[in-house]
Amino acid sequence: MSEQDKLVGLEEKFYVSRADGSPNHEHCFFFVLDITDDPLSRVALRSYAEAAARAGYLPLAQDLMQKLEEIESRETRLRNIRGRS
């Protein structure tokens, strides 16, 4: 994220549709997280995963934590490769 990004509030960037083709719930607000490129989104997703686990949504919590670990592991590998160059 750039310094300019810090000056921008909430903005509409994405259109969200359901993968199964059914309609979105009326009047819903969707917030898209880019967990690959936005480090702040990982903090939010980790908190969501922890809340899901506390609420009993264990498979969802495990899937989200696994995805975060995959991304963080890949970044660590890339940093190590770049450090050897």
C-alpha cells in the first residue's frame, strides 16, 4: 500500500456476485479483502477466523488460517530467495 492509499477512505472498487449464481441478499454490504497484497487485511482475516472458531465455525476458521499460513509461508520463501541474490 502506498502513502496515497492512507488518504483514501472506503470506496467502491469491486462488484460481488455469488459463485452459485443465486442472487445476493438484498441490501447487503460486501467488503473485499486482498490478503495477498494488503497486510492490514490479514490482521482483519485472522481476527475473523478467531471469532469464527469461538462461535463454533471450526472448518471455516481452519480454512481461513490455512490460507493465511500459505500466503505468509510463500512470502517468507520469496524473501529468502531475494536475500540470496
